Amino acid sequence: MFIKKKGIFLSIVLGIISMNLNSKAENHDMNEILSLIQKDIKTLEKAVYSQSGKSSDENSNNLLSSGTNSEDVLTRHLLKLSEIENQFQQLTNKFEEINFKLDKLSNRLSKVQADNQIRFQDLENSTFEKENNKNVSKDYNKEKELLPGSSQPQDLGTISYKDNQIEEKSQKIESVETTASIVTETFQAEEKILPKATVEKQYSFATSFLKNGDYTTAEKAFREFVLTNSDHELAGNAQYWYAETFRIRQLYTDAASAYLEGYQKYPDGEKAPINLLKLGVSMVQIGEKDQGCKMINGVENQYPDANQSVIQKAKYESQKFECNKQNS
């Protein structure tokens, strides 16, 4: 733009000079001067154009250089972002691996705890039985006097496991009911053992005999508790411990009768799952292996929400008595 303005200005000057020269054409020296001026103007135009071209080239080079620098910066940022993403992915993988190991460890701990509970229970039962072995004969004779006919094997009836329920399959179970009736009448005729106190204190009183190893008195106390407080929430527990007093003394027929009574009266009680398991074990002990195994194997099906120690104990007893082979 500057060059164009410069050229117009010079053209005007030349025009004025030419007009003056035409009026004085006679002056030949002025023409020579005009020629020299025109040459100088052309030289000046070339110089100005050359300088303008250099400035334009420099600006273009600066723009190109600036664009190149921007691309380099963007490339560096993209590379850095990619590196951060890779590091984040590695951390995520490590975190998932740690979670997997923690879950695996938690499962192992749960299995160990369940196994330990079973071992402790077996050890406790074994200790009770060893402590009582010396007095088994004596207690057994006392039971003969206390419970007429209870020392002899009794036919508990054929019991089937159907739809997760234990059903009486014949009238032979009447012998068990007769025994229970005799026991009830016996306890009603005897002197009371439990103190006149709250139900909770009576239950604790009966439990104290069990803890001290006095299973005969514990048997009487728990039976009295059940007869007196049959509708109380602790009645199901008392019935279970009543049955345990027989099992610990290896009176499996009486134990089976007591467990069966507990299952029939308190099928949804706190001790119902372990009660069914012990009933099955007692049935096996008195020779009713088929029925006993059905009860043992049915614990998990009927009580899926039972304590895992009971479920594992049922599986252990099933293997111990080879119940799976029996059913196959």
C-alpha cells in the first residue's frame, strides 16, 4: 500500500515537472535532468519493494515458527497425559489384585473359623463324655429307677424326611409318647427342684447343674422347666439341654425321644437346627441309620440360614456315618 502511494506521488511530481518542461521545450538541459530523476525514482521503487518483501517474509517465518512451537507443546502435553493414564491403569490393576487376595483370605478365614468351632464343640463334647464315663453305670441305674423302661431300647417308629419335615410313618411312635407321659407324671409327683424365681433365674439355675457335670439333676431341672414354662421363649432351649443330658450319658434312646419332642414342639426355635442334627445322630446310635442319615442330611435343606458351625457339623457327621454311601 505504501509503494502505491509513493508511486502516485512521484507520478504527480513528474507530471508537474513535465508541464513546466513542455512550456520550456527549448531548454534541452532540463530533459536530461528529467531522465536522471526518472532513473532515481525507479531505483527508489525497487529498494522500497525489496524492503517490504523482506518484512513480509520475516512475518511469515515468525508465524510458521510460532505454529511449530504450539504443535510441539501440544504433543508434549498429549504424551504426558498418555503416561499418566498408563500409570493410573497400573494402579487400578494392582488395586483389583489386592481386593482379590483380600477376598480369598477372608474366605479362608471363614472356613478356618467354622472348622475351629466344630473342633471346639467336638472337644467339649468329648470332655463331657470322658468326665462322665466313670459314673455312667451309676447314673444309668438311677435312670432305670426314675424312668421305668427308659433303659431298654424302644421302638421310636419309622420316621421319614419329606418336604423338609419329619413325619410319623407308623403308630410305633406311641412308645415314645408313652415314655414322655411317664416322665411327666414322674416329675409331677416328685419334689420340685427349681426355686421360686423368675423364668430366667430358673433357667440359669438348671444350667448350673449342667456346667457342674451333675447331669442327673440337670435332667430333672430342665424337664421341670419345660413342663412349667412350656410357652416361654427359653422352653425350646431347655428341651434341647434336657435331651443333651441323656446323650452325654450315652442314653441314646432317651436322647432320641427328647430330641424328637423338641423338634415337634419347637421346630422354629433357636436350637431347632442342632436339635434335628442331634436327633439324627441319636437315631444312628440306636440302629436306625437310614432315618438318622436322612435327618442329618436334611439339616441344611430345612435350615439354610442356620449357623455355619451347625451346617459343617452336619456334613461331618454325614461323612462319619457314611450317610452318602448309605443313600446311594
